[in-house]
Amino acid sequence: MRDPVRTIFWKGSCVYVLDQRALPARTLFIRCAEYRQVGETIRNMALRGAPLIGCAAAYAMALAALQFSATLRPHKSPGKESRAAAEFIKHMAEARNVLISARPTAVHLSLILDRMLGRARNLAQAVPFDAGKSWKALKSEAERVVREDIQSNLDLSRHGAKLLPHGAQIITYCNAGALATGGWGTALGVVRQAFKIGKLKKAFACETRPYLQGSRLTLWELMQNKIPCALITDNMAGYLMGREKIHAIIVGADRIARNGDTANKIGTFTLAALARYHRVPFYVAAATSTIDMKLAGGKDIPIEQRSPKEVVEINGRRIAPRNAQALHPAFDVTPHALITAFITEKGILHPPFKRAQTS
């Protein structure tokens, strides 16, 4: 089973990003020649999903280093080398600050940006400082970030599939598949692994209003991999749990607090409450890096507020009266009491989390 499309890659001196806004109708890539362009693809949701946002941030920082290298003039004075190293760190710190504002809820963004900035600082200490070697080293670090994400997805998927019975029917929400990660997927990765080993009977994808990641992206991924699936509107989930034998709800996460409260796409909390009523296990599939040990509970998780335009329009076509007001919190927080367990690359975990679990 292979991923049909790469979500992000480096070619020549540019980063190419799959424009997920065009799916499933078209497969388009955005060419990013400088780091601010990558940041804009994160902000405008051309790419999305917490793990993929982290991968994109890593590539963006490498691109920022390449941009710095391209503007640096050759010099022989040791004093100028020292100043160049200081300017390099200043430039990289500025890139980090620009990129971190793109999507505030996903913890992967800040984690990867801090990792890349730390690597840049180490490179700047080299004597003599070499900007050309530095950007290449940061590109290698970005590629390492992507490889680590894919391996993490594969590991957690194997752990998650063990929780499901043979003939499992599951409901998933938003898109936590290959399109939201470096590859393979988290919540959808568990579904793929269950299908691969013959455990899955059917996957039901919630459409996920207002951005329709479920209908546009998750269903597309499932169909590409020939996994038995069906689309349901978000408000059908309770009906389905009452009429069909649903064995699990599996979702991803953008940030998990120390007590297990979990921020994910708006509507996840509602699905968890319905699952509790119907006594259906509710699992969160996410890498341990998604657990933010600095935050005690869900009330501390910043919730991104997006444009109401995305609620009153679909693909540029208005579906509400003109001048209608709308709310658009992009995420909600599911209390840990509603979550059966967390599926991670280290195994099945239960909150509250300890640092040893997430090291």
C-alpha cells in the first residue's frame, strides 16, 4: 500500500507543497522559493495537519538558511565571518517568529521551529562559519524530521490496529492521513494498518465542516487505497452509532495537554460525547510530541479563530445570506474523561502524562 501523492518535497532550490485546497478534483503543487511562501501555505491551509505543518516548518527554515546564503558575499576577514554568523542567527530567529504565527494551535509547529533554530545556532558556532554548509545541514535536518514522522506514524498504526477486533467498523474525523503528515498517517494510519492485516470491515468518514477535510481528503485517501468506506455528514454520527455496530472512533490531535485534554478539529468534542453515550471507544492517535507538557489542561490551549468567510462560503460560493454573521473556531477541546486511550508510537498511553512517557 503506497501513498498516492507526496505532500511536500525539496527540488532544486525550492520547496514544493501539494495544494490540498484543490483536492480531490486536481493535483496541484505550489512552488515556494522563500520561507515566507511556505508560511503562507500553512496559514491559508494549502497544507494542513499538525505533523505536516511541522515538516513544512522544517523545510521553511532550511529555505531561510538558503536565502541567507544566497545574499552573503565572500569574505576573508575573521571579523566578517563572526558578523556573518551573528546575522545568520538573527535571520533564522526572524524566520522562526514569522512562521510560528501561521497556525497557533498545532504544537508541532513550535517544536520543530525550535529544533531547527537550535540546529542553526550550533552551525553558527563553527569556525570558520560556512553559510553554504549550514543551509545544506538544515535541509538534511528537515529531511530527518520527515523520516522520523513517517516512522512514528507506522509505529503508532501498528499499536492502534491491535485494539480493533476483526470485522471492525470505525468512524474517523477530519483528515489525519498521509495528507496531514510526512506520510502514512496517524488516525487514518491505524485504519490503513487494520485494513492491511485484514481487520477492517468499513471506515466511515465524517465530512468535517466547514473545510470538508473528511469529504475532500480522507475519503479520497481511503478510495485511493481501495479501503471500504462511506461518507457521512457530521450530524449523522450519532445516528450511525445507534444503528450500526461501530467498534471505535479514531481521531488525530493538534495539541494534547498534560492531563490528556485534546485539541482537534472543531466538532471532535461533539463526536466524543456521542461516543460516550453509545459506549463506543474513543481513541486519539498522535505522536507523543503532540503532548505539550507545559500546559496543565485544555483551557490553556490556544484556539485559532479563522475567517467566518470559510463558514458562509464553500469553494467561493456563498451558502448563507449576505451580511450574515458566523463563528469559526478552528478547533475544540475534548476533555480527557471522554477519551478511552491515546495511540502513540510508544504504545497505548493514558493520562495524566509524565515526562518519561514523552521523552
